Amino acid sequence: MKKTFKKVLVILVPIIVMAFFEICAFGQEWTAVQKEIWELEEARWKALTQRDLEGFVKYHHEDGAFWPYWSEEPLNLAKFKEFLSPIEFYSAELKPISIKVFGNVAIVQYTCKYSTMGGNVYSRFTEVRMKQNGVWQVIGKMLHKIN
């Protein structure tokens, strides 16, 4: 029994340590702009889980195109807000995958496990942001349900 436990520890400890350092390294390698963008993303989701729909959409460009998995075509901001309005979001766990910055345009990719009144959802997101008037606004979004 002790030998089996030791073998499991020998295998698991390095994996856990490597995963921890990989997560830390990813965040440490970010530029100030990438960190700024990710903080906005986290703040948006925090607003959504606190039932602050306006706080969630305030950084979405009014002329943007938002294509959720439940829609057959991209939605404008008004339609996107209309769909989100009755949904209660309870929690959201975001995991950044990539933030690429090209001047005043950024592509943000991440996964999110979120909980709503309809159950738990696991999705991946791609957002295009444009810095306009000093603010990184979402001008395009596509999300895909994983589960």
C-alpha cells in the first residue's frame, strides 16, 4: 500500500508543480496591454454574475457583431442584450488561452465554465477588441459550447 502511494506521489507531484508554473508563467509573460485586456474580461464576467447586464455590455461596441452558439447568425448589440437579459448567471470560471495584440486591435481567446439557472455550461470564446477613445471595446465575438 505504501509503495503504491509513493508511486502515485512521484507521478502526480511533478505534474502538479509543472501545471502550476505553466499557469504562473503564462500570466507573467503578458505585456501590460494584455493584462489590461484580461482584467477587463474578468470585470465583465464579474458584472454578469452580479446581475449587472449594463456592466457586462458596456465595453461592447454598439456596431459590433456577436455570434453565440444558439444563434444562426451574428447578433447586433441590442439583440445580444435582449437574449442575455432574462438569464441569471451565478458563477464564471475563466481560463485565458491567448491574447494577441495588433496595434489597436486584439484577439482574446479563452474558455469559461459558467453556471446559470439552466445549468452548467462550458464554452470557448474568441473576441475581437478594438481600442477606441482609450477603451478596449468588443467589436466581434464568437462562442462555442463545448459540453
